[in-house]
Amino acid sequence: MNDGTVAYNGGGIAGRAASELNKWIGYDMCASKPVTSSQNGICTTHTSCAEGAQVMECHPRGDHNFFYANNPDHLLVPDTAWPFFKQFSLP
């Protein structure tokens, strides 16, 4: 949430992470609910999307180097992302 490189609400070099999330929610035609929470509320998953798709967002506090738990929430991105992605397969 404190990333100066990819700012959640806009700005920065790549910016607008919140806007990009909303694009994926739209692309996957996700309903506004149900949304499940995990990782002590740091991650939310939109589970009612077209064709079984899901969209997960995680927003740990910290700067751009949060990837390997360099954040106050101790969220390990690979350890969180892999269980989510491995439940899906490509046709």
C-alpha cells in the first residue's frame, strides 16, 4: 500500500494498480459478491466470475520491495500466489 513505484491509487512509474484490478474484475465478469478474505484480511478474492474464473487482490503494507515479506504484514507473495494459481488449468 506504500509502493512509490506502482502506486495503488495512481501515479508512480507503472501506477494505477486499483484501476488495473477493476479491469480484471470486468474482463472476468465478476459479480460484486461473494468476495472472500484471507491472509488476515490482506487479500480478497472475487469468486463469482464467468466460467469459474477468480480474481485475487492482496494489498500488504510496504514499499515496492514487499515481494518477499519486506512488509509489516509478512505476506510472502509466492507462498500466497501459488496456491491460488495452482487450482486452475488452461484449456
